[in-house]
Amino acid sequence: MNIGFIGLGIMGRPMALHLAAAGHTLFVPDRRSLSEDIRAVATIEADAASVAEHADIVILMVPDTPDVETVLFGAHGVAEGLSRGKLLIDMSSISPTATKDFAARIAALGCGYIDAPVSGGEVGAKAAALTIMAGGATTDFERALPLFQLMGKNITHVGEAPGAGQVCKVANQIIVALNIQAVAEALTFARKAGADPARVRQALMGGFANSRILEVHAERMINRTFAPGFRIKLHQKDLNLALSSAKDMGMALPNTAIAQQMFSVVTAAGGADLDHSALVQAIELMAGMAVG
Amino acid sequence: MNIGFIGLGIMGRPMALHLAAAGHTLFVPDRRSLSEDIRAVATIEADAASVAEHADIVILMVPDTPDVETVLFGAHGVAEGLSRGKLLIDMSSISPTATKDFAARIAALGCGYIDAPVSGGEVGAKAAALTIMAGGATTDFERALPLFQLMGKNITHVGEAPGAGQVCKVANQIIVALNIQAVAEALTFARKAGADPARVRQALMGGFANSRILEVHAERMINRTFAPGFRIKLHQKDLNLALSSAKDMGMALPNTAIAQQMFSVVTAAGGADLDHSALVQAIELMAGMAVG
């Protein structure tokens, strides 16, 4: 199949290479930053509009909401090259509400739209093991599914409504942040009380306090290994999506709001590029403890 | 071995029966509420002092800090019957700081003291599958261990310091409460945005958002099954221990404090005896959503 792929960075590059390896024909827009391995397998077009003209399905993997808007609707953007019956798949992690707007504008051109953000990071992208959370019409999802299966595992069609995938990704980032704060508060409480956080973690692993975060991130807190992983500044972007969407919908996310502030405490101390498990440093700072 | 057991309620009764079934000789204080199966296997003494006189090891399983203090140091209490070389094991969930004081006063009588709160609830007690978190001297822990193995699995010696077990239990209750709030905020966000929380939960189970709480309590939220389980008013008691201990030590637990307030929102609406997963109702109420 002819596939356009726009956004060939840390995540997009390995994802696109999996598609090419499976025999699909790739079209990508010309960028100086294109890697050699992409240049070797893809047809390079002048711009996003030309990519959309040649492709049956166009996949986006760009950093944030304004990037998606520019790629889709800017000058020489995807919308200019689309024609009736094509499918747009946005795998970026962006605003759920903006996604509804983008999907409607693409639908007006007679094209399908699937929002399908991922989790699993660079490791998951390279291993074709991403978790993919998709929103959009079932027929469009089924058309996208064979491609998703080349890039991920754990593929869920969350709902027919445009943006359902983005909503699910935001929900994911809320839980991950709050589970990190849960472990940070509990282990710092234990340390401050003179207990060994490593033994506390061990004792809690068998019960209802267990989580992937207790398994992975609590160990980073205990070993003080805060190299990313997933950077605090990226998690702050995601929590900002959560909090602004919640405000727009008229609901409160009290612990999400606090977790965002805790990330800001770490950022204020110079930690924006640390792994998100470094949130524990905010709890430690506020407890008058040495932050090592 | 001669074992005193004080506190034969929902938890203590099955725990004591496991000890008797293994061949230990039980001594219990006379209470009208003693069950027939306990009366059938135990020697009934007039009071806690007399229990302590007859036993080599005395186990406590009572509701709260003041109950432990009364049983130990009140009139005709355990302390009056103890003599040099005996061991006190407090399996109640109580204040870590009060525990240090109690342990010191028992040590002054020439006796050992282990604090060993549990998690796993009535189901775990009946199945002899409790998680046991113990604090105290290693020699005392080793003396208690064969008894713990009759009542639980996942037995951890958290530390030599008196109260280390209670600290660990508080850490457990912090994480459980905050993981419940994490799931409550995320699933309510998804519902408010029009997504199906059951599909969102399914999508998140494979990734870093996964936890025992996402597996068990999120399902209760989705199915609206809030029969306890673990009652909100009991979790509020435990978070009160966390927050008052944190204040005494000079540290902040911001999300724990918020979770306690969310439980109070549900309590204000009449939900104190609901399962702690009903915390989601607070988030829903605050979002102007119908709480079913």
C-alpha cells in the first residue's frame, strides 16, 4: 500500500521502517533531518500536500497539537493533497478537543480520520511493541489495523468518537503521574520515618499497592537513577492537556493538578530533563530532606 | 507453644484459629463476644494480665492505637502479666510513633516487641494469606516468624526499628488510596469526554498505568459495585495516621491530603461504609455528573 509518513523523529522513524520492511511503499516530505535509512526506503516528496497526493493512507507522528494543525492545514499541507476516500491516521499525542475539530475538517474532504496515540516510547517503537489507543469510525479503524499490527501490540479501538484515542492517552498519563506521586509520597514517608524504602517496596509488591510504577519507577527512586526514560517536561505537556481539557469540560482533577505542580518544583530545581520518577525530589525537598 | 491472643474479631478470629489448628495452646481474655469455635479451642482467662501470665508470646489484633494502649497498659492489662523474656506481637494497624513508645515500655519489662500489621483483609485472614509487615529486633522477628507463616504469605522484616512495620502499612495505605484516586480521575475524565471507561481500562492494562487497583477497583467503579471490600471510614483512619505522622515528622503529603478530602466528600454524601473505590463518586460529584 502507498503510505505517507510525516514526522520521522525518535518515534516515527522506527515506526515507518517497520511499515517499509513489511513491503509498503513510503512517501515522506523532504526534510534535511531525514535519516539515511529512511532515504534508502522512501520516496521523498517536496511537501506534505504531495505526500498526501501519492498516498492512500497518511500517518502523522509529530510533537504537539500546533504541529498537527500546521501539517494538516498549513500551506502545502496534507489537506491540499487529500482526495475522497483516503485515510488520515494521527499517531501524535495531542489535544482531544482539537482532534475533534481536525477530524471534522478532514471528514469534510471525504476522508477518514483515526486518532491513535501510542505509549511505550522509543523502546516500544523500535520493537514494534507500542500500545496503540485508537478513536474513530470502525471501518476506518479496520483499515488502519493491519498497519497498527506492524508497529504495536495491545491495540485497542477505544471508541467511534474522534478523539477517543487521545482521551485514553491522557487517561494513561494521568494514572502514570499519580501512581508516581503515590510511590513518591509513600517511600519518602517511610524514609523520613527511618525505614528502608527498598524493604518497604519489597513488602508492598505482593499486595494491593502493587503497580508497574512500584515495580519500575520506585526502583529508580531508590537507586537514584533519574536519567530518562520519559522526561518531566514531556509529562508536563501531557498533564497540561489533561488539565486544560478538564477545565474546558467543567471538571476538577485535583491530584493531577498537584502532580503537575510537583513536576514544576523539580523543574524549578533544574530537573525538567530528568525522568518523571524524579518527582520524588519535590516531595523530598518539601520534607527538608537532602535530594541526592 | 503457649500463645495469648487478644482481639478476636473479624481478622483476629481466623488468625487465632490457624494457630490453634497447628497445635499451639491458645489463651484468650473472657469476652461475651467470643465465638463458639474460639471457646472450643482456647483457654479463657479472666483478663489480659492473666493471658500474659500464661503465654510465652502475646498477639494483639485490635482496632486502633487507644485500644492497644488500653490492652497493654490499662488496669489488668498485658503489662501486669508479662515477665522477662516474653514476646509481644502487635498485629493491629496503629500509629508508628505510638508504637515506638509502646515498644520501649514493653522492652523496659525485659520483653521483646514486634509490630506486624497486615494487609489482605478478612479474605486473607481466613486463607492464611495475609501480607505481614514486621518491625523490631531480628531475634524477636525470628521467634515470631513460625507463627506468621501460619497466618500469612509475603512476610517482610521491614526493619529493626520498632514501628517499621507500622510505617510500611501506612505507606501501603497511601499508595492504595492514591492509586484509587488516579484511576478515579482518569476514568471520570474519559467518561466526561464521552469515551467508554471499560474500553479505556482495557487499553491501559497492558502498559505503565497498570496496577492491582486498575485491575480490581477500576472494575468496581465501572460496574458500580461499591459494597465493601474495605470501607472508606477505615481507609480514612489509616490516612489520618499518615497525615498526622507526616505533620509530626515535618513533611507534606499533598496528594494523600487531597485523597482524604475526597473520601470526606463521599462520607458527606452518606458513603462512609462504601468500598474505598467509591472515591470516584467525589470526582463525579465535583464534575456535575450523576453518581449512580
